Amino acid sequence: MSAALVYAPDGDARVLFASRPGSYDTESLIEFLAELHAELGGEKVTLIWDGLTSHRSKAMRAFVASQRHWLVTERLPAYAPDLNPVELLWGNLKAGELAGLCVDTIGELESAAHGGIARIQSERQLALSFLRHTGLSL
């Protein structure tokens, strides 16, 4: 699963979410960023992310360099999940829809996660609170 919390200067917040079989790698994260770009209608984006290996790969650095007309990246310090608003999104999801969940298939887990993401998407103030909790500002 991959998610992005999107904050606009006007104070609006959106949650973008995707899931795929297997784990995310550089190629699939580049696809996610391309979808993000399309979803946001080509708006300029500053992406704040952690030090995941796929975020630092040679292919990702080349992709980001080729997208400078719309994409700027800023890296969080190492071991700083408290500064990453997406970690708060995952924590909220795990404490809500996924708490104590026992499923038989990945599909059931994905369905529950989608339900939680839909709840968070409908509560824009909740998404904004994830940003405020980090102490970061727009």
C-alpha cells in the first residue's frame, strides 16, 4: 500500500491511496508518482518522504530530476516517523479498521484498508491534523 497526504496552500487536504500485489519498488513508486501528478492535474508538488531505499535509488533520482518542472523532493531525517504525516495516517488506520482484524485473504485486508482510507478521506480535518501533529507547516 502506498499513500500520500496532499495539502494545498488554501488549507484543503486530500489522501491519495494505492495498493498493488507484492511490495513497492522504485518502478512501482515512479508509477505512483505519475498517478499523483495526473490526479493533481499537473499542479506543482513538494514531496516530503523518508529514506526508503526505493526513494534513494539511482533510477528514482533520475526520474525526480526529469520531473523538476512539477516535483520537488525533501527528505526527512533518518528515524523520524514523528515528522512523517503518512505514518500518522497508517497509525490511525491500524488503530481503527485494522485493529484486531483477522482475515483469511489479502483481499479482505485490502478491503478493510480501503474502508479506513475512505473514512479518513471524508474527514479532511483529520488529514490536516496529521500535518499539524508533526509540527511541519505549509
